[in-house]
Amino acid sequence: MIFVVARSEASKQRFIERNPHIAEQCSFLLNETSYFEVINRVVEEAEDDFPLIVHDDLFFPKKFATLLEQLIRCLEGRWPNWGICGNSGMLAYGVGPSVTRVVRYISDPHGGVNCQGIIFPAQSIDGNVILLNRRRLRERAVVVPSFPGFQLYDLSLAVEVLRAGLCVLISPSLACHHDSGGSQAMFDAATETTWAKEYFSQRITNKALATINGCISLPFDPSFGSGKIDLEMQSLRNATIGRNTKKVAIVVRSLFNRPSLLRRALETVRSFVIAAGPAVRFEVAVATHDDLTPPPWVEEYAIVRKFRTNGLLDTRALLVRASVETIDADYFWFVDDDDWLFPNEAERIASILNISEPPAVVFMDSAHFLEEIEEDAAPIGGRYVGRLSRRFEAKNWPLGFGGANHIPFCGFVFHRSAIEDVPLDDLTLFEDYAIQLSALNRPECIQYTVEKLVAGISIRASGNTVTLEDRTAWDRCAAEVTSMMAARRLMPGIFALGNLTPPPVPSERPPEQCRLSRSEQKLLRNYRALKRGIQRVIDGMRRKRAKRRDGD
């Protein structure tokens, strides 16, 4: 059953005229005063297990009824823990070349569709279309507050669904045209109300609530242990429940020249795997030459996989291909023995890999650190000095199509199909760049971007090729990568990304740039006035001092 929230009898008739192909499936709710109460009533009283609540100013495609039936079967089979589903909303991660967190399977005065064909777990959805898993919502006693009006009901529902342990989804099957852009002024006014501030701050731990209409700053709430959730993590965590787990191989390439750094790499990989939870299955491997003997403690951390080198002096590309060909895994993450992982975001990364649609690429922030370590000491040296040198931001991956790599190898996880057609046998360098471009140059590839620091990189003063003054070897490999990409005809237009800088999306501003409340605006005005007053006093003192000097 489709429940149409209509403002009047005229709105009802207009909806029927616009959507005659689904009119018989519709039940019209007229003259409602609270969308919150509509949701609660449908969850409590509807006879259909999967009711749909929609606005009265929508145009649906002619095959919408069929799409809806197919979607319900898909959700029940592939997303068994789903609670609600919409056609647009806010994600906890970036997707696509624009690295946007806002997904739109809708056209309206604000724009059109910005993604295609993928169901995304979300932290909130827009309320123009809401598909309810009524049976699950009743089992979990999901109820939204009985607030009046027609603002923030969709955010409140998403929060309550996530708190109940169910997931929120966005699906292209619910795509439609919305004849209204909504009222930003009414949304802004609703977010400033006392009830909204208190309601959200008492239910989520986030300092700001990112939505498709803007970022809502929330006041500090000191209460703990009261069912509050981290909205981003809960949206990912709930979405993984009941889904088939993917297998991820973390491969550490090593020739055992620096045992202390290798131990650090393996220690942090183990910590990462433990912190990641059950969303994916991991295999940790050390890839090396068949004629090398690893330190005896290596097998405590990983499976040692030895490969024939065929006399090659530089085997990095060979170890990549051999690892992917012999390890049974869906995704691969290569970490060199002088890299390391931060386990803080392990669950986030594992959850995104779980919900990803292969062949996906997951990009993460990484950073280069300048380090001084006593190699002889354990585990990372009796004397250690380290400082941040450069951060490689995951959101810059589209710039790689401009001819230069912006993402280190440890900064992305790729599907095993990415090495197909990559001339790894002809490469000793740029193997990471070639794999990255190959993975991205596929029409079915979806990019997930996580703007969290996940990996550290240590470039040693010796024993590396990054700082070589003679760039001949690098240039030779650049020729192979250039030839590989020039020969492809899959997605020629994608190279334009290398010259684009996507504009910031207003709803994705960081919390410090969110709209301020009226009280915060007043404090800011007072602070600025005080600052100006102090500056005037200082300027006056300087003028007096200058006059005295001139008089002397």
C-alpha cells in the first residue's frame, strides 16, 4: 500500500492525475498536522508489511509498481537487516568521482540523479519517499516523537531506526521526480527549535548532524550510557548484519631487511584485524622471495607466501601479481614492511568493504612520517623520533587521471579483478598507480572514499626507490602505464577528472563551519566587538607612544 500524505482534496486529485498507473494502490491521508504521527500510525495500523509513505507532489515512472516489488525482494534477500529505504539521503562516506556524501536518486529543482544503480546504506534519508519494513519496525518498537509539523520527521525516523539496530538504505528503484524543492527556511527554523536540539543531542554522540539540507550543530549533552549512538558508525554497523562477509587479504611485501619495521607493520595489522570486527574475513600474508628466510616470529602474525623471482632485481610488481593469483580473497590491501596501520577506523573500513558492490575501490587517508629509529632495538627502536611530513588525502584520487599518482599503495583497497590487463610483468615501479587506474577505468566500478587517517608511511634514507635522483627507471615504467591507459576504450571521459576540482557540497561542510545557533551568533558578535575594542585601545596606546617619541 502507498500512503500519500495530501494537503487537501485538490492535492489528492492532482496526484491521481499525475500517477494514474498507481492510483489504485494508494491510500490518501488528508489534512494531517504531523508527519511524525503519520509515520507512527502507519507502522502501528497498516496491514501491508512494506507500506510506502510519499509526498503528494511526486511523479512516479509507469513501471514503478514493478520496481517496488523487485526492490522489496532485493532488500529481503541482500539486506536482511533493513528498516527503512528512501531515494536520497546522506551517507557516512564519500562515493563517486565527486566524493559526495549526498546520494540523489531523484530530480527536483535542486538538481538530478548523481549516482546510478547502487543501493547505499545511509545515516539519514529525505522524506519524500519512505519505504517501511513494518514488521521489523514493530518488532523493535520503533516510534518517532509526536512532534507537530512536517520538518525533521525523516531525520528522527532514521535516528530511531538506527538506534533500534536496523539499517537505513537508499535505492535507485524508488527514483522519481519531485515537483517541489522544499523550504530551506522552514528546515532552518525547525533545526533551531529547543525540542530539535534536545531530541538529537540526547540520542546521538555526534557534535553535528549532516543532512542533505545542511549541517545541524548540536549542543553538548553530558549524558552517557543512555542509548546514544554514533550516527555514522551505527549506519554502517547495522547494514552489515546478516550480509555475506567478503574476504580481504592484507599483504605485507618484505625482504626482511628491517625486522623492527616489519614487526611494527605486522603488529598494527593484527590490531587492525582485531578492531575490525566480524564484518569481513581477513587473511594476513607476508609476500617474499622463495630464497629468503623470514625471522621466526613472522609466522605468529601472518602466513608467509614465497614466490619465485625469476632473477628479477625488483620484484614488487611480481609479488603483487603472484599474491592476487594465489590468495583466495575478494579484496586486496598491500602494505609494505615500513608502513603501518591505525586501528582506530578499522570497523569503519571493514563495514564499508562489507556493504560495497564489487568491483569497488575504497580510498583512505594515509600520511608520510619522517622517522628516526634505532634499527637494532625492538620493537621499533629504543630511540624513536617521528613527525608528520605529508598527508595524502583520499578525496584527491580523481586527480590521478591528470598523469600523477596522488594515493600511495597502502591508501586504497581494490577488488581482485583490478589487475586484469595490467602489464605487471613489464613494471618494476608504478605498479600501485597502474592497478589504481585499471580498477577505476571500469564502467561498473564504484569508488568509496573514507576521509580518515588509516595508514602511515615511512620512507627510509636508504634502500628505497622513491628518492632516487636518477628517474630513468621511473620514466620507463611511466611509459608502460601511459600505454596501458591510452589503449583502453572503456571510459575515455574519465580522464577529465584529472583537471577538475569538485566544488564543496554545502551540506558537507565540517562541523566548525556549520550554521550557528542564535545564542552562538550573539556570543560571536560579542567576541568580535570585544576584539575590536581591544584593538582600538592598543592602537590608541601606540599613537600616544609615537607622539611622545616625536616630542622628545
